[in-house]
Amino acid sequence: MSNVSNMLNCPNDGTALKTIVIENIPLDQCTVCGGYWLQRGELETLGKQHKSPLEPVVVGSIGITESARKCLQDGTQLREHEFAEHSGIKIDQCPMCQGVWLDKAELDSILHYLDEHIETDPTLSQRVMLFLYHLTEYPPLI
């Protein structure tokens, strides 16, 4: 197994990425800037290992901007968006292959966020939906 990823180069400096293992998941990392390339599903796998299941992270239509970077796999312009609502963590993601580029500190920030936000209680959205369900289950008498 080669330590250098097949034809994946850093979108920041063009350095060939090296395969490393973080929490038993092989990821591609730039040896110069420390950024990471995660294939589709790898971020969700990290979430599962932190007991914080993630919905598939995909480029949405709200709150995205064009990134200065291009996809390492297909050359598509990456889109920058927030990793999770109100997390403050920006990620670059390919709208085609759904791969994710993370700057060096962003992976640590995401792992810390996952550890801090283990879902044990219903989220605000879930509580609102439960409230609305109860309203319709027992509609008020008119």
C-alpha cells in the first residue's frame, strides 16, 4: 500500500497527498499545509465513532459560497458551507462527488464539535415537531 494517494494533490499548494489513518479511517493529508481530503461518507464514519451520527453532509442551497479551491478528484469548483447549523465550522465540499476539503484545524474542530454535541436530548427542531404532533393529535375543541 502506497503512502501517497493516487493522483490527489492539495488544492492549496499542489503537494501530493499522503494517506494517513485517523481513528481507524484512512484519510488523505497534505504534508505541507496539513489539510485533509475526505471521500464521501468518511466524515459520517467519524461521526459514528464519536457516537454522534451525522446525516450525510451534502452541499445545500442555503449559505454556500464558491470556494477558491477545486475538487481534488474531478476539478469541480468546491462550495464553502457550514458543517452543521450554528457550528461556525466552514468546510469546502464538491457538489458532484461530495468529497470534503478540511483545513488543518477544521478536522480537530469537527471532532471536538461531535464530542460536545452528542445527541441525547431532542434537538430544538425535534421538540417543535413533537409539540406540533401533540397539537394535531389532540386538537383544541372549537
